[in-house]
Amino acid sequence: MAYNVLIVDDSATRRALIRKVLVISGFEMAASYEGADGREALEILNRHQVDLILSDLNMPVMDGLDLVKALQADPRQAQIPVILITTEGRPAIIDPLLKQGVKGYIKKPFRPEAIRAMLGQIMGEASIQHA
């Protein structure tokens, strides 16, 4: 099964890097969408079905925390798995997000293997094509 993925980060370069890592890792991606902040992500979600969200936490306009809150408040979007890719690693920040439904987080700078392992854990090993 191929998945529609939404990548949310205020850095266009980082969004492109994450998308490239997904492709190289063998993750079965049908479509990918990109947003520069939480507000753009919500606009994309109003227009497209998404199976997975990879989001930064610290972004202008609407940060990852507010994005997660908005997703949890909408029954149509509350079940979309969210993985944070962030420079933040403090338990005081990350633990409440995990309790709110975030499925996992990867600390920047990240290694491609970390994304691959997280995707296998969250979406299932079948989501990754093995070479």
C-alpha cells in the first residue's frame, strides 16, 4: 500500500531532504505534500487525504504543537499518525506531545536510518520496500 505524506517544516531545503530520504528508504509513497507551517498543513489537509504527517515543532505562524492540537480536535484528522522531526529533545516538551497522540519523534540532525526505522515502527514494516 502506498501512502500520502504531508511534510511540514519552515525550511524548504529540509522538506526536500525528508522527501528524498523517504524515497531512498523505500517507503511506499503515493503522493507527498509540503507545508511551511501548521496553518499551511491544515489547508492541505482540507484538500487532500493524508496518511502520515512528518512535522517540525518550531515553526512561525503556527507551530507543531498547535498543529497537533488542531488535528486532535478534528475527528477526521485525529487518527493521522504524526511524527515530529525536531531539534527539540527535552522530555518536558516531547512527553506531553506523545501523550496527545504524536506517534514518535526524530531529533535533528537525523540519520536516514532513523526515519526508516520510525516509519517501519509506526506504519508497519510492509510500508517499506526492502531491497
